[in-house]
Amino acid sequence: HTSKIDKLGQNRDSVYFRDGVRRIDFVLSYLMFFLQERRREFEANLEKAGLELETEDKSESDDRKTYYLKIHAPWEVLATYADVLKIKVPFKASDIPKAREVPLEWLTHPFRLPDNIMRPEPDYFTAPFDKSKVDFFLIDDKDTFFPPSTRNRIVYYILTRCPYYKEDRKEKDKTGINRLLNNGTYTSAYPLHDCKYWKKAQDMQCESERYHLYRYWARFLCFYKEQPLNLIKKYYGEKIGIYFAWLGFYTEMLFFAAVMGVICFVYGVLSYEDNITSKEICDLEIGGRIVMCPLCDKKCSYWKLNSTCLSSWQSHLFDNEGTVFFAIFMGIWVTLFLEFWKRRQARLEYEWDLVDFEEEQQQLQIRPEYELKCTGRRLNRITQEMEPYLPFPSKCARFCLSGATVLFWTCLIVACIMGVIAYRLAVYAAFASVMKDSSTSKIQLVGSLITPQLATSVTASCINFVIILILNFLYEHVAIWITDMEIPKTHLEYENKLTMKMFMFQFVNYYSSCFYVAFFKGQFVGYPGNYTYMFGKWSKLRNEECAPGGCLIELTTQLLIVMAGKQMVGNVQEALLPLLRNWWGSRKGRSHPESTYSRWEQDHDLQNFSQFGLFYEYLEMVIQFGFITLFVASFPLAPLLALFNNILEVRVDAWKFTTQFRRPVAAKSRNIGAWEEILNVVAILSVVTNAFIMAFTSDMIPRLVYLYAYHPGSEATMRGYITNSLSLYNISQIPESNLPEAGENPSWFNSSTITTCSYRDYRYPPGHEKQYTHNMQFWHILAAKLAFIIIMEHVVFVVKFFVAWLIPDVPTEVKARIKRERFLVQEYLHNYEVEKLKMQLSQSFCLSTETASLLPSSPSKHQVLSECI
């Protein structure tokens, strides 16, 4: 029955049972009229497992429909499962001296948080809990010995393995809270937050960790402060703590990449006036006299080179000598980032007692779904115990089906990209026809900037981005279904398989359009009279050409739209959607007085943090990492955009975890898992892609070849480069199908005086014995491009591997501390066992002497002690 205190609306914000003593470790909510028999069996089995339950009547809930089952784990249950799970607990205060203060550490004081927030608990020597050695551990109070994160982890472990069938009916599939949530028996299952996030708990025993996290971490005004990683780990568990540690470290390292990117961009701005190539394009006497061949069939007319004056200046901002240096710098930066992260991760493993976690816990992480679906049993050679297993034929069949599904979706992405490319080819002619009279120039401010190339690139990029979002939404459910079908054995294996499937799909989905612009556009165009077409001449979709300044500015546009668009959509989804859902879900609770709106109801109205929540956070950041490394040579400001986004991302994620989500079940993890290997692969691939971008997408190599080998006169100069980089074609030899339609040509074009047009290539002119074939300069440039790729890759890879070899993965100090702690733990355990043996011998000796006093004669004290030993 409800107590008088509850009826008066008091203490309903507490995290304790009605008796005010037993702590609420977990809450299950349900609607009474659904599946009552299953629920009764499940709750009966929970009580048999030793858990204590208390039901909150629907009349006390905010919607008058929902019941709340509060679960408390007593000491016996916690001790038993802590022993089973080998949870490390303190047994002695650490006496290892802390690291010395860094010189000039006072400079970092504005960024520091109070010591009680950064170090919420003292350092201890820890050892796996053993129920038979309770007196060995530092147990001052059994009710508070296990922190709330450990308590809810143990309770969740019981819930996922508790059956809901009667003892006389062994139905193996009827097990676990997850199945009960899926079939509607329960509507939710969650541990409680310790207090409101905007004010401390009234209970003095409560540490109000949620309040401290919000005050010092989740508010955006704290963006320049360090993160309280130890407090995050204590409240949410090591797995979430590792994510925020990685995200914070990644953001810190982005600062150096952003600074170098800004320097590279500023160099492009300052060298504006020295850009002879752009001056020649814009010069009416040079670029204004060069007549270019039509860029598409029928609808495109002849045009003058100086019409691309603006785009040539824009290209110089990103396509200059500083870009080469920046591409090499980023190849080294990514190595430093990964190597320094390994060191940071090793330090966290030591500080958070995760050094031996994987080896000890691997067998304890078997998924309940694996145990249920795998009916076969076989002997484990290591543990010598019978365990479930998946037969090899079944495993092969599931793997083949999974691979075929992933291949189908990858082909679907490629088909969508081909559709976007076809759109680009088809719509360019339409834009060229509409804009031939410069109708867009009437648009204020930006009208003069709009060209057919820009309009085509921007609209195609936007369409591609929408397709990316749609395919992502569809594939997420498919990837989860495929991974479930494979029945991974452990949680770690499940996460790794899902990670690889999702990243392979996202890699193709997000980066394929950038790869097309970077490496395919403008490479297979042909020349006037012999153009190449996407699907053959019958399709009339002529392959795209690059502007005279190269395709780099188009790659920059594509990268900017996809990267910035993804970040904007991601931030809206992460911040706005949970806020709106929580506002709608708690509308009834807000109508009640605050004193009657209980802690479990407040948390029930928050969004559930799914098992894939952290997975999507990692995926978002790794995709961003790919953008700023794979194509950074085309857009040096990409790291700066990523830095601004991540400063916001850290606080948005913190605000979301602290205020909008229910408290997640604490989980352990010693590293970032499969994401680390993915980052390594992306880092290696980025060296190759940036080398190819500088060689084939950028116009840098042709300019250097001209400067040092083909410049006129004895002085090295770029004058005449534009004329040299274009080839001529006789207009009279252009096939009818490639010529502009009547009325498409501009008024200045006179076919009687203009007999040739120019196109971007290195071919012999008309009248030459090898007319329209590649000249020697083309082969020199191609050889220079290949040589540049080989040299750049080898230089960067040598530096990368040297840096990786030079920087040890685990700091020497951490290695020494780990060895020292292991030695001390063994010593303390040995001393404990010796003292325990002495006590047993002493008790045995006393018992022997008492018995001996009743006998006629007895051996000496030394004889008794020697026999005992």
C-alpha cells in the first residue's frame, strides 16, 4: 500500500524504496492489461534470483496507465554476481606517487575544472572481487561499496538471462528482458538518474553526479574547459567514457590541422596578385581572344576563355604550392593523431583498471541471443565446459547471405551515383541553353557568379546528399538485421561485425561522389570529333569536362556541401529531435506539481539510449575523419569546419546524455574497438588519395612541367601557360552531331573568321602529321604525375612508419606503473593469504590444546604446530 508520505507527495524524487533504505537499482514499466502471465512468471524468477521488487500503482503515475516495477539488488546478489563477473574492486589505497607537475602548468588553469570534479574518487589498488575473501577488500558500508553504475550493470546482467517460463516447461527462447520489451510485456527498462540535472538532490547521501556533469560539462559555455572524464566514467561506465575521451582528443588534435589549413588558405589569398595564370585567363587580349569548343552537343555554344575568370581565381585559393605542403602535413598529422591516441588510451586503461579486462571478460560476454539460438553444445578446450556453438554449414550459409545483401546495397549506391552523373550530363546542356544570354546576371549579389558548371555541380551535390540520407535510413535497419542473422557469439563480435558493415556502406555512400569528381570527371572526355559518351553515342550523354583551371574547385564544392550538410543534419537530429520528443512525452507530467512527479516517471519520459546510440556517434565522427583526410588536398579549410563542429558536438552529446536520455546501463570497454582499425585504414588510404588529387585533379603538375621545361625564353616564367595548355581543333572537322544548333551561338561568333576552337588537352594541332594525337608534352606531364605520386607516397609513408616506430604505444611511465601495481597486488594477496593461514593455524592450535587438556597425555606445543603445518 502507498504510505502516507507518498500520498502527501513527499520524497517522490528519491532513488530509494518506500522504506527509504533500499536503493532502486533498476525500473521496469508496463501496462497492466498486457501479457500478465509472462510478467508474473518473470517477476517470480527475479525474486528467486534474489532481487527485491516493489510495484508503483498506476494511480500514482502521471498518465494513470503505467505501472512501475522498482528493483533492488541486496548485498548477497551483488556479491555473488560481482564474483561471477570478476568485477574489480578496491582493497587498498594506492601508494604510487602521482606524476609530477608539468612546467608552466599554470597556463592551463583557465581550462581546468575543480579537483573534486576531475577526480571524484581516490586511487586504489584493485583486484577481482572474491566472495570468499570479503574481509580482504575495503568494505566500509555494504550498501555503498558497489557504485550505482556497477549495481545497474549487475542487475541488467540478471535481467537479460532471467527466464519467464515455469519450471516444468523448459522453453529456452523465453528468456531475457529484451524479448519481453520486444513483445510488449514491458514498455521500458532503465536505471535511474541520481537527481535532477539542474539542482542537487535533497538526500545528503546522494553525490548528485548528474548535476555536476551538467554544470561543469554539458553546458555550451564550458566549451573551452577540459572534460571530467573520470566522473563520466563513474556515472556512465567505461564505454561511454572512452568515447568522450577519444572525441575530446580528436578535437584537440584538429586544432593543429585547422591552423595549418588556415595558413595554407591565407597563402592562397596573399599570392592572389602573383597568379599569372588567372591574369591571362581574365585578360581581354589573351583569354578574351581564345574561343573554346562547345562543352556539350547541340545546346552548348562556343565560348570565350575569359568567361571562367572568376572560377580561375577561386581555384587558386585551394590549388597552389601551399596545398602540396598541407597534403604532406596531413599525412604526418594523421599518424601523430593515431599514435598519440594509443598512448592516451593506454593511460586510460591503466587509470580505469581495464588493462586485463578483455582477457578476463571475453567468455563472460556471450550474448543471450547466441545461447538461445545455438542449440548445439560442444566442449570448450580452454574452460573444459560445455558451451553453445553454431554449426559450420549454418555459419557459411548465413555468411553468404549476409555478403550478398551487402553487395546488393553497395551496387544500389553505385547505381544511384551513376544516376546522379547522368543527371549532371543531361542537365548541363539545359543550364547552358538557359544561361546563354546571362539571364542569371539580373539576380542581385550572386547572379554574376552563377555559371552552368556551378549550377550543375551545386544541384547535383544537393541531390546526391538527399540520396545519401535516404539510403542511410534504409540501410541502418538492413545492417542490424543482417548482423542479427549471423548470430555473433559475443557482444564484442556483434559490435565489430555491425561496425564493418555500416562503415563499408557509409564509405561508398558518402565518398563515391567525391571519388567521381576527383578521379573520373574530365579524365575520359575525348576531343572534338571523337568525344566519349557515358553509355555510348546513343545515350547522347557526353562525358563532363573540367574547367581550364581543373576540377579541384568542383571537388571543393562537392566536399563542402556533403560534409557541411551532414554536420548540420546530424546536429539537428541529435539536439532538436530528442528535445521535441521529450517535450511531447512529458506534457502530462508537467501538469502535476513537481513534488508528485517522481524520479522514475521523470526518467521514463526521457528518450531511451539504445544499444546502437554510441555506435552512431562513432560512425558520424569517423565519416568526418574521412572527409578531412581523404580529400583534404582539395579543401584545406575542412579541418577548421570539423573543429568548429566538434566543439559543438562534444557539448551537444554531453547535453543529450545528461538531460535528454535515460541513464544508460554501464558497460566496460578498454578501447574504441574496430573503429581504431578503420581509422588506420583511412589514414593509409588518405596518403594515396591526396597524392592522386595533387597529381590528376589539381593543375599543379602541368604548371610545374611548363615552368621548368616548356617556358619560352631563358627565364623560368608562367607566361604563356594558358595558351600552351590548350589544343586547337578545326571547326570544319567537327561532326554535325557535336555542333551547336542554329541560334545557339553567341552574336560575336563568326564562322568565316573563326576557324579553330580550343579544348583542354595536349594534342598536335590540325595540319600536323600526327594531328589530334597526344604530343610529347602530354607524356612528360603523365610521367611527372606518376613520379610525384610515387615520391609523395614513399616520403609520407616513410615518415609515418618512422613516427609510429619512434612513439611507443604505451608510455614508459604507464608500463612501469602497471608492473609496480601488479607486483604490489600479488604481494598484498600473498600477505593476506599468509595472515589468513596464521589465523587458521592459531584457531586450530587453540582447539587442539583444549582437546589435549582432556586427554591423559598430550604432545608439546611445537609438535602440535608442526603437525598442523
